[in-house]
Amino acid sequence: MKKKPVTYETLRKLALSLDLPGVTEAVSWGQPCLKAHGKLWFFWSPSENAPVFKVPFEERETLVEAAPDVFFFTDHYKNHKLVLAYPDRLDLDWASDNLIRVWRAQAPKRLLKAYDAGSADGLAKSP
């Protein structure tokens, strides 16, 4: 059963609702994206009309093998630690978990320590 397809705007709102410090809206390769700590965090592939998520190569292989109806990659992305998802099949809980994990991996250690303590530059961590 197909779900209502997610859009860049759906995922942008989800990502921003996480209220993580160091997240900014930006433009990369002429397309809107979100950056975390100055690094690309989330974007949409206009050529594939699909969201693109950062994942380790091993996880990408597992995702594509276990759920080829949800996750995929193209030749353009094969040498990058990225996976695409079909917009009408993506689970938003998975997307949220991935965004948090990538944000944490990209966070400077000092910010992460303050965030985990509940005081990242005066911003309390969301409940």
C-alpha cells in the first residue's frame, strides 16, 4: 500500500522540528538543502525526485537489499555514502532517526556535549 508521498518541504519541516542547534537552510548545486554545522545534512535529488540521506556504505547496502521498494541509489550516487528513498514509501520515523544520527555525527564534540547536557549555547534539548 502506497503512502502519501513525502516532499522536500515535508522533510524540511520534519528536520527543522527536531530543533537541533547548528542547522541552517542553504542552497547546494542550485537546490535548497539543509546543513548541520556547515556540512550538507539533507537534500533532495531533483533528477530522481527523491530525498537523499547520508548513510555508511554498509548500511546503504543493507537498506537496499532489505527494502528495495523503499531505498535505492543510482550510478551518480554509488561512490558516495548516500541513499535515496522513494517518496511514497519512506517511513518518517526512519527519516527522523537518520537525521538525528547524522546531525550527531557531524556535530563538534563541544556542542554535542553541551547539547546532551541540555545547554547547547543556551538551547535546551527537546524532550
